[in-house]
Amino acid sequence: MENFKSARRYLMIPSQGKYNDGLFVTELCEIYLDYMEDVNSTDGEDNVAENLLKALTHYCEEVQRKFPIGWVILYCVYKKHNYNPGMSYARWKYENLVDAFFIEIKYIPKSRWEIFNNFTPKLITKKGIFFWKGCQFLLQFGLYYFAWLLFEDIANELEEIERYIIDTSFKLAVKLVGSNFITQNFLLGERMADELKAFVCLVNGNIEYYRDPYKAMGHYGFILDISNASKDSRFQLGVLRYAYRMLKEKELEEALEAFEFAGRSENDLIIANVGKAKALYFLGRLKEAKLFFAETTRFSMYLPNVWAYLAVINLRLGQNYEALECWKYANLNTDVIIHDEILNELAELNIKDISLYVDSPEKRIK
């Protein structure tokens, strides 16, 4: 997102306000922010490289001497500028830390990279596996240019299609995708083809969505035709974008199919269930829609519009008491405004078709 000012403000929060296991990487994030400020400034490129090398050297020598990622980044920067003595020194340092433990930071949110493209290339060499592990760590924090440096050093180990998937995702992450960027497609054999096909569709869809969301739908929609892509949460972004676009365009059967596809994964069930319930509702399948809306209320999350939809459905089914109870839940927070879409559904109901008599379940039992 490149909201560097907001990121810097967060880093200034006192240490007791942060998770302790993430403190060791704070200074690396600060180095990245300084680097991006230099890149976006009007100063010359030489100053950018010089400032980065000074900051990384201090980080590696004084702050986190036994943390391998710092040394790997330093090695890649030296290599980019063809400085062999620096490369040799940094490589010697990180090679002695290859078996060092990569600290896993608890409670970190799912990263933007994981949401957009959580593809893992097939790497064989020890260096390739080690560098990619470093890439994944940096990507968790949105340090895209640092991660890209590491990836470029091992890119020759990958197949062309794998390079395309990752390299294109980096370009999208750092906003280097212009109107002249041409998406690619690949002819694949049977072996491992489905996963790669789906990732190419996802990446191409992400690119087009950035430029023209309508054009992205053709790429995202093709994922639904890849049978082995179901139950794989890595494609959820594309499938859900497609599903909600179809819902918006009232292509309800297509939307329902996409939501069912997304619902096979255990991830993002709330989003998929709400969308599926809405598709069923507009298809007139009210009892089925009610079940899926009700399912989303079991999560520890208050969704007033879900309760409002349940109220409308119960009203249309003649279950007035349940409708009133659901409407009550929908309005627990008076600051929340019910979506116009639901209010329009209420407005379209014919009052003559609705019985205004309401009795509680207790009275009906008697």
C-alpha cells in the first residue's frame, strides 16, 4: 500500500505497546522506510545505495549480528553494485548462519502478499531454499524491495512460469505495473499443471484488477474450471472477487457457483457464506438463504446486515416473531446504518401480503 508515514508512526509506539517477539525486526523496518524515502526523493541514486549500505552494515554488525536475513540483504545489495569484497564478506557471514533459526512472530496478521499470491516455488538447492525462506519472512512485513533483491538472486533456479508468477506479483506489490504491461499465458503439460494454471490466472487477474476490474473477471473466472484448485485457499481472493462481481451484475447462478467453490476452503467462510446467502436470496431460495445467513452468526463477529437480511427473509416466510427478533439484533448498535440494499428489499414488500399478527413461540406451543 506504500503508506510509509503510517508505518513509521506505528514503529514509534513505545515497546511495551508491541509484541516483544517482533522487536528485533523493528530496526530493519525502519531501514526499509528510510530506503523508500531516499528512493522517492530527488537525490541521486549513489546516495540511495550509500545510505542503505551504511544502515544495513550497522544493523548487521551492531544490532542483529546473528540474524541471517540482514547479511543476505547486504550481500544482495553489494552484488547489485558488483562490489566483490563486500559480497564475499556478507556471504561468509550468512553462510555461517544458514542453520540459524528464523524467528516466527506470533499474532502477526495475514500479510497482503499471502492474500494476493501465496505461491511457493519448487526449489532444490540449499541456497535457493534458504533465500526463499528469507523472502517469505520479509514479505510478512511488506518489505517488498528487500524480498525482491533476494528473489532475483535465485530466480534462475525457477522455471519460466514460476518466475513469471512471482516477479509479476512483486511488480504489482510495488506499483510497477503500467498500462503497457502485457500479461502472459503458458502452455502446460499434465504434470503439476493445474496449480500453475490457477496461479497464472490469479496473477493475471490481479494485474488486470489493478488497471480495469472488469477485464480481471475472465482470468478469475477460469480458476473455477480448474478442478484441483478447489479447497485451496490461495486462490480465494480471485474467486471471491469474481463471485461478488457476478452477484453485482445479477449473474446469480454464476455467482452461486463461485461462492460454492470458495466455500470448499476453510478460509474466509464468513465472506463466502454471506455471498452465497445473498445469491440464494435473490434467486428466491429463501429457506436456503436463511440457513447460510444464520451460519454466519455463529462466528464471534457482529454483522448487523446479516441480521437485517434474516429479518427480511423471516418476514417473507411469514415468521413475524423471528423477523422482529432478528431486526432487534440488527439494530443493537444505533450508530450502524442498515445497507440500502436491504432497505430497498423491505420497501418492495407488499404490506397486503404480510400478516401483521405476531405471537411468541410460547403462545404457539400452548
